[in-house]
Amino acid sequence: MNARRPFRRESEEARRTALIQATLDCIAEGGPQAATVRAIALRAGVTQGLIRHYFATKEELIAAAHETLMSGLTEASAARLDELPGDPLLRLAGLIANAVSPPVTDPRAMALWAASMQLVPRDAAMRAVHETTYLAFRDRLETLIVEALRAAGKPAPPARTRALAIAGNALLDGLWIEASALPDSFATGEMKTIAINAFERLLDLDLPEI
């Protein structure tokens, strides 16, 4: 049993963040069923009543934790793209490479994702969060695909780029799961090369190596 942390005054946002992190820790260790209000409070070093001050229900807290996890992965996938030259092909390759490389590929993040996904079909809040975060990444990917196709002088009608983004997202998801679950089974940079080569075939483009 974890000892309760000493009391200290924190900002509203810091406390909310701490509760979300405690929830993720509980889920990572024992699945969603381990994220009880009591366990989360103990992990965060707060009273159960304080949790209810920030989140009306445990389900709301778990949904917020899932949103934090997924949004963090999306932002990590897009990290440093603004630092790349203004070449749309390079920016697309950068997102692809990031999405299948550490720190995005991570055993703990994958375990948290798998644990949370079992709640999506039966919990409306989780389903809404999953839809929002899924579309956030897919829309970002589609924007980069559109820019890359246009830069290469290829047609980019919305129906086609939507389908390409859906397929591309599924491709990255599969590689991410494997690279996260079995990180020692792949050579350094192997998944990155596989992903970029697969997107080249999907989009009929020549993408730069990152």
C-alpha cells in the first residue's frame, strides 16, 4: 500500500493534473478496475472528497485521463515539425517517423491505451473522448497528406485524402502497437523506415528519410 503524500497547497490545475496522473498510474498497474476512487486518492495523496470536487464521477476522471494520454501522443507525434524546413514532404515524413518512434512508442502508453479501449464501446464519455482524439490526429495527418500531394503536383480531392488519412492512421496504429509492445524486436529506426516506405506506396510519393 502506498503511503499518502504530505499535504501541500497546489493550484487548481496542478491538482487536477495530479489526479489524472494518479489515475493513469492505477490503470497502468492494474487496469481500469484498479482505478477506484480510494486507490486514486491514495496515490495522489488527497481525500476522496477532493476528487469529487474536480470530477463529478470516477468515469469522468478516467475519460479525462484517456484524453490526456491520447492528446499527449498526438502532440509528441507532431513534435518539432515546425522546426523542419517548409517542405511538405519532409513535414509528412517527420510526423510518420515520430509516430512510430520513442517516446511515442512506449510499453506503458500502449498498455494504458489497451486498457482504456475496452471501455470505449460501453461508456459514452470514453467514446466521445476517443472520437475527439482520434479525429485530432487523423485531421492533422490528412492536412499533411494534402500539402504533400499538392507539392508533388498530384490531385488531392477531399474524398481521396480522407480515405488516405484513415488508411494511413490505421497503418501507423498497427506499427505503433507492435513497436510499443515488443520494443526489443526491432532494430533502431526499423519501424521508421517501414512506415515511411509504406506511406510512399500508399500515396505514390517519394518521401525523404528522417
